[in-house]
Amino acid sequence: MTDGLRQLRWYAVLAAVLFGIVPMTMVSLLVAQEKTPQSVGLLLIGGIPLVIAAIVYAVIGLAHDDPEVAAHRLRRSMALVAIADVLVLGGNALIRMG
């Protein structure tokens, strides 16, 4: 295993946990406690499946033997987490400003 792929695996797992699961949980709790507008809950309908897909891609990338395919899956996982963050956190900020 190359050193770059090993680092990419660490970063993909950290991204899925720190930037995927934790923000979705925090925003879900804000919506459940009614401390944010209910329309933010609609953003979670798109964000949570993106994070789940990112976790699936990360697991596939971690388990794959071919380094190129594994790196591709891990990068796609991190991209999905970034898209979910922009959707939910950015949407939350825009809704609160409006």
C-alpha cells in the first residue's frame, strides 16, 4: 500500500465522521428541538442520503485492493461529504439570514 493511499484513507474516514455525521446530527437536533426554522429539516432530506452514500463509498474504498480504484472511491466519498455540508450548513445559514 502506498503512503499516499494510507493518508487518503485516514482523511476519508475523518471527513465522513467530522464533516458528515457530526454536522448532520447537530442540525437534526436543532430541528428536533425547534431551535431553527422547520424548513431546515427539508435540507436534511438531501443531506443525510449524501452522507450515507459517502460512508458507503468510503467503506468500499477502504476494502478495495486496487489502489487506483480505492483512491477514486475515497475521493468521491469526500466530495459527497462536501456537497452535503454545503447543502445543509449553507442552506441553514441562508434560511436564517432571510
